[in-house]
Amino acid sequence: MSAADLQERKPIVTTIVRPTPVAEPRPSPRRAEKIPRRRRRRRRELTWLRWLSPLVLIVIWQVAAATGVLPERTLPAPQLIAESALDLVTSGELVDALAVSSLRVLQGFALGAVAGLVLGILVGTSRYADAIVDPPLQMLRALPHLGLIPLFILWFGIGEAPKVLLIALGVVFPIYLNTASGLRQVDPKLLDMATVFGLSPRQRLTEVILPSIAPQVLVGVRQSLAIAWLTLIVAEQLNATTGLGYLIMNARDFFRIDVIIVGLVVYALLGIATDVLVRAAEARALRHYR
């Protein structure tokens, strides 16, 4: 091939044809509006089902008791239980018992929460404290605290002290564990940034440490309140002369199953109410840091 042929020959140009992207079909505005409506409708249906299922169970319970399928000596009808609750409220007996039991839970929770926070801060900020304090606490946590009732009676008698201290012992460990775990999980980079920006110890506490550990500590508070009410049920059976536990034990002696169920329902409602209050306080406290 001569040089003239090479000059006349044109280079081959390869054209790459890219496929035209296909636009995804977008839902029409009317269809887009229907999707949130369906979700809202589904939420309403689920809410109605949550309220309807307990009502259906109560109706079945009432019908079974009225027809004699469920004997009264085994489980009274809901109507009789409601009448007993109304009688206890009007006589003031339930209100007085509720006040005494709430005071015991408040005292035990306050004592256990303070001890749990102090121990959690100590163990979470010091490796030496973790090595010295944590092992005996874990050994004590492994023991069922309700199994210590005989020792508490021998040590503190049969008055108010063993009841309050037993509640406090159940409250300590959830708050202690969550506080110590929260302090260990604080991001070191945030602490370094606080040092670089020259934050004071108070600012480091309020702006870095508290927002980091608050969610876990509040989870521990919720767990502790649930344990406090469960412990109270057993603690108030230790020669109590007042409170919901005394009301239930007295009803047992007279075979008043309706009063026993009223007391148990009040225990459950108190536990739910305190959990709702703590969740509301948690949302309000963390709103500042979001």
C-alpha cells in the first residue's frame, strides 16, 4: 500500500449509541393523594381493632358469667367487679390504699434511683471502680431480689422498712446498668471536639454527656418503675395493714374474688400510667437536643 493510499484513507469513527433512559412512570396527583388516605384509614382500623378486641373479650366474659358457663365463685362477671370497684371508691377504702401503695413505690423508687445513678456514674467513668464495684453488684443482681424477703424480715422487721428497701433493691440495677452503659458509649470524638472548642465542664455535661446518655437512662427508669410495681405486690403481703396488697389479702380471707381482681386491675393501671408519664417526660426532655 502506497503513501497516497494511506493519506486518502479516512479513519474509521465508531459511534456509541447509548440507550435513551426510560422515565419511570410517576403516579398521578390523585393517586398520590390516595396513598396517605389509605395509610390513615389503615391506622384508624388498627386503632379500632385495639379497642374492640378487649371489649369483645369483656362481652364474652359477661355472657359466660350470666349463662352460668363461668361460675361466680371461679370468676365473677365484669358487672359485679365494676360494682365492687365503685363501692370501694365511694367508701374511700380504695383511695386510701392507693395513696399508701403509691407512697411506698415513690420512696423505694427514689432511694433505688439515687443509688443506681451514683453507682452507674462511678462505674461508667472509672475503670478502677468498674473492676472493684461491678463484680459484687453483678453477683447481687443474679439473685432474685424477691427471694431475699426472709432476710429483709430478719434484718429490718415487718414494718415499712423491708417493703421500701425491697422495692429500692429492684429499682437499682436497671438504672445502674443503663447509666454505666450510656457513659461508656459516649463518642470520644464528641469529647475531643468539646475540648477543642474550649467548652467548660458544665457545658460538656449539658451539651455532650447528658444528650448521649439520656435515652438509655430513661429506658432504665421505665424498666425500674415496672419492677417497682411488681415488687410492691409481693412486698405488701408482708404483714401489711394498709395498701393495695392488704386489700387483696383481706379479700382472700373472705373469698372476695371481685375485690382481688379490682386490686390487680388497679396495679396494672398504675404500671401503665407511670410508663406513659415517663415516655411523655422522655419525649419532652429529648426535644431540646433534637
